Amino acid sequence: MTELLHVNGLSVRFSGLTALDDVSFTLQEGAVRAVIGPNGAGKSTLFNAISGYVTPTSGTVHLKGQELTKLTPHEIAEQGVRRTFQNGGLFPELTVLENVLTGLHAQIEGSFLDILLGRSKALKSEAENIHRARELLKLMSMDHMADTRAGDLSGGQQRIVEIVRTVASDPPVLLLDEPAVGLSPVARAQMMEIIHRLAGEKGVGILLIEHAVELVMAAADRILVMAAGARIAEGTPEEIREDRAVLEAYLGHS
Amino acid sequence: MSTTMPTSRQRRLRTWAFWAVPVLLLLTPLATNAYTQFIINGMLISILVTLGFTLVIGNLGQLAFANTAFFGIGAYASAILSAKLGLPWIMTIPLAGALGALGGFLASSAALRGIRSYYLAIITLAFGELMRWAYLHTKPLTGGTDGLPLPRETMFGISLSDDTLKFYIFLAVTVVLVKATLNLLRSRFGRAVMAVRENEVATASLAIPTARVILTTFIWSGFVVGCAGALFARHVGHVFPESFGMLHLIASFAMVLVGGLGSVLGAVLGAVVLTALPEYLRAFPGMEELFFGLIVAAVLVAMPLGLASLLRRLSPIFVERYYREES
Ligand SMILES: Nc1ncnc2c1ncn2[C@@H]1O[C@H](COP(=O)(O)OP(=O)(O)O)[C@@H](O)[C@H]1O
Ligand SMILES: [Mg+2]
């Protein structure tokens, strides 16, 4: 298994508050690593620091040996680290198909001028990617929804479309920020099934923030436990289950 | 609630309809008098002005009001290049577009420095007023309050004061720019523009360079409206600073809203309807402004999404989407 992501000593300070405190870990190809911890533990901040939305005070992030730390969010996404958002990041006024197509933006060929003049190079690539987007929706049994306004979907459907959009470009690394929150048990099970398939069949390395402990235990290969910005434990689900620090800091409360 | 999308047959029909409109318009000079032709020429200019405006405030969702500044820059560029440098007017159109694009670049630099919403609105309004001040205070170049007349000129042996000749040129420019804008919107670029409006943070996470999308949209908007300025200079034959003040901005804003924010079809409808309306209101001397305001308000109350939404309800061929299916 190759190492995809290497996070080393990552810290983020917001004017006095240490939201992320010297966190290190690696993520392997095809692995699912869960990040758990109470609210305000710094999980989303960790994602923001990896994906370029906040500048780390110190520490580095590498993807396959290449440093990402100084890149902007769109550059990091282009390198192959893609993410979803805790509060949902769909574009409600665009259709489901258009939303998935935005995930293929960098894959579509043709310069601004090619597009402006309607040159066949741009049109051909656009058509190919529309086809690809429809195929991806079909895999998730969402193809009948292609022309629906994304804002009109149910919460569960929105989460699934957001994931389809995020993985459309076949990124090696995927960061999912509470993808199952607010979902019905059936939709949760479907979400976990999707995560399993992405990791198992496509070899995507997945970082997963999730609150439901039973889901985490079932889905993750390794778990990183955070509290107050710092890592308090790290290990397999079995190891975490036994860990006293975890029991006290986190599991004890839930 | 699923949107009804056009079938492939309807898409072909739409393509036909798109080209049928300008082709039929080619015949209008046969059926109109000089005055009506002048009004129609003004409509074509308003279509481009409204199109450029709606791209920025509707599609990109930025509260930028530099549109009239782009228009004035284009008009003065065309007039100055014609009158002072002796360039054939037709050649000033792309140059006016380029200077309008430069105006767009300047306006976008405010948005890209994080100046947004009301702050962007006020700074772009100030940009427009600054340009008006510049026209007034650079008399040797612009003629100041006296304005700047365009020189007499002929094309194909016909005087450029001929409204029929102007009509054909304006129509060609309008069709090219509307088609190019549709090409842009119905592509990854158009989706990126909409994505920035909907959720700029999420847009960047999809490897879309948001700053470049904002910059490019402003530049293209400035180009379209700058070209419209060059047409306007020839349309009226004499450019004055007063043509590029708040009144023009408000009228264009009304056209954007009456047509439907962020809609190309809406830009066309809003421009056509609100350019024609004052002509019909001439029957009510002294009440024109009042009726104009009431009608605009009534349309917006009845149809907050503009006239384009009415057509969308009539037929799916009017549904505007941001991808291009082969037909
Ligand atoms: N942009 C920010 N500016 C200031 N404080 C922030 C910012 N983002 C997060 N924080 C703070 O950092 C801490 C960690 O937040 P977060 O990473 O969202 O936690 P979690 O996702 O684990 O619930 C919280 O105290 C939060 O208020
Ligand atoms: Mg969070």
C-alpha cells in the first residue's frame, strides 16, 4: 500500500486559541481513517488546514511526497485532495448534473477562447464529460434526478450528490466532513456502503469525520481521536475501544 | 419538483428559433420608418448593455454597478479614436470593447481584494462617477460639457448616419456577442460563474480558480458593454457625459430585473420591452415617468424572476441551463 497523505506537526492558531495542536498522521491508499472527537476538537480545522482554507501556523502536508502546504484551495483540489463540507457545499440553483459537472471542471478541455468561439475541441470534451457525469450518477442510482435543481433534493440525496461531485475527477484523497449527519438510518447505511466502495474498489484514501461511534468503528481502518486541537489517541477501532484516554475524553460523554 | 428540460427535438427547435430571430430582423428596415429604425437600433445597444450587467450581478452574483462606466468608456473610446485619431468607426468597436474590458478588470480588482456586497456596490458606483468627472474635465480629449461629435464617415458608399446601415452593423455585433456569451455560459465557464455565486468556498474545493472566474466574468462583461458603447457613440453621433450617469445605470438595472436576473433571454426581453415602453407612453404626456415606474414595479411584483420566467413556464425551450447537450 502506498502512502498518499503525510501530515506532519500541523498546528493552527486563531488569535490565541490553538484550534489544531501538532497533529501528525499518514493516510494510505484504499484506507479509511476516521477523525473523531467532541465538538470544537479541531476536526474541521484539520480539514481546512489540509485543503488550504486556513494557513497552518506550523507543520506540513504532503501528497505522494509533494508539499501542499503553501498551495491555495483550488490548487490543492487540482493536486487530488478533494473534500466535502460539514454544512453541505452543493450549488442549490444548479441541477444535479451541473453540480457533478463542476466537479469535472479541471478535466474539461478547451481554453476560454475555444469555449467563446464554440470550437469543437471544447464541445467534444464537454460532451464527453456530460456523458461521464451521467454515468457516475447512474452508479449511485441518481441518474433520474440529473435535471432536478440540487436545492430540491432531500438531505440524504444532497449528501450523495456532493460526494459524486467530489469524486467525479477520481481524486486519490477524499476528506469527508460529517457526511452522514442528519441522515436516516437507511441513508447512513448507504453512505457507509459508498465509502467502503470508494476505498475498496477505487483505492481512494479517505479521511472521515463522523460522530456516530458505531459507524466509525465499522467503517474505519484506523481512528484518530482529537480533543482541544490535539491528538489524544490513534489506532485501530479495537485499540481505540480499549483506550482509557478516549473513554474519558470522548466516548464517556456520548 | 423537477425542472422540465427540453427534449432533443425542442433543443433543435431552440437553435432554429435563435437564428430565425436575427434573420427575420434583417427584414425590419423594409417595414419601418426612420424613427422606428432608430428606436430598434437603440434596443440592440440596450440588449448588450443589459447582457453585460446581468452577467456580473445575476450570474456571478456580485453587487457591482460599474456597468455604465464600461458603457461610457466604450462610447468615449470610440468617439475619441474616430474623431481624434481618424480611425474608421467600425474598427473602434473592438478597441472600445478592449477598453471596456480594462474597466472590467479594474472593477474586478476591487472584488478580488475582498471588497464585496454593499462595499463593492459603492466603490463601483464611485468608479462610474469618477469616469463621468473624467469626461467633464479632460476637455481637449472629450470636449467636456460640449461632448464630442463623431466625424462624418461612409461605409460601402453609404453614410454612417444612415439608420438602416447602422442597424445591420448593430445587429451583427449583437448576434455575435450574444452567441459568444451563450457559448460561455453553457460550458464549464458558465457553471463556474454560477458556482461562485452559489458558494464560493465550495467552488474552490472543486479545483475551480475562483479569482480567475471573477476576473474573467468582469472582463467579458466590460468587453460586451464597451462594444455597446461604440455602437451608442455612432447611434447618437455625439457623446455627452450626461449619457453615462445614474439615470442610465438605473434604466439598465431595471432592464436586468424586468427581464430576469442572470438570464440571457431576460436581458433581451428586458432591453426590448423597456426601450419600447417609453414610446408607447408618449400618449400620456406628463405621466410618462410615473407610468414607466408603475409598470416596472408591477412586472417585478407579479414576476420576481422577470419576463423570462413567464416564457420558461410556457415552454421548456426557454429553460436556460449551463451545459450543452448535443442536439
Ligand atoms: N476561522 C476560525 N476563526 C476562529 N476560530 C475558529 C475558526 N474555525 C474554527 N475555530 C475554532 O476552532 C475550534 C475548533 O473548531 P472546529 O475545527 O470547527 O471543531 P470540530 O470540527 O472538531 O467541531 C473551535 O473552538 C472553533 O470555534
Ligand atoms: Mg466540524
